[in-house]
Amino acid sequence: MTKTLIRRLPPASTRAPYKIRGPRTWALIQDAYLRGVSAPALAARYDVTEHAIRRRMGREGWTRKHAVALEDAAMAEAAAEAAATQQDPMAPEAAARWALTEATRLMRGGQTAAAVDLIRTAETLLDAARRLADGGDVVDDEQILSDLRARIVRLGETSER
């Protein structure tokens, strides 16, 4: 009698299924990683393996140092653009533009409440700019000023968290 050795594979239910994630998911993972979220946390959130994330990081060159350099370059470009247009940085339009840019950054970081406050502040600033352009006096409008003060206080509280 001859004995044949049969290698048995584990049942298919115990093996992890192979999953393919699209480019949008990987872009979200990359953005979150570059903002400082750890690879294990991202693996749990997006249902991918930590190994897959680290493999992509190496292959595509995701480095937080590079992301900071890109952000610094973007800020320098925005400052140069403002200087080129010679816009007063304290002008309501410039402050509103900054608030909207900062709100976008906060939303990417998952801080939606602070982003919404900044957007509302930008709307108030633009409303004040329109009133000034129409020849009105914004300083006499106590409701706008008190609303703006309250929003600035809320923004200060959210940034301290």
C-alpha cells in the first residue's frame, strides 16, 4: 500500500478576502497619513492592511516632511499673490479669503465645526465689506460686530482644543 500525502488548505472562510480599493480611497488614506494619522488607525478606518499602506508609502514616496514643504510653498505662493495684488491683509475681502482657505484645511482635518464657524465668519466679513462699499457704516451695526466677536471667541476656543 502506498500512502499519498495530501496538503490541506485552511477553509476559505478563515482566510482574509482580497480587497481592492480605488484611487479615491487611497487618496484619502494618503491625505490622512500626511496630516499625521497613524498607519494602524488608517488600516482600521479604511479596511485595508497596515502592510498595504506601508507598501504604498514606500512606493509612492509619502513623507510627512515632504507634505510640510509643499504646504509651506503653497502659503508662500499665497503671500506672494496677495503682495502682487497689493491687497491690504486687514481688508475684509482678504480676511474672508484667508478664512475660507483655513476652513478648507480644517475640513480636511476632520474639524468640521471649526470650519463652519470660519465660513460663517467669512460670510460676515464679506457682508461688512459690501456695506462699506455701498457707503454704509459697518461700525454702527452692533449686531454684526457682536456676531463677529462671538465667532472669534468660538474660534479661539476650538483652536485651543
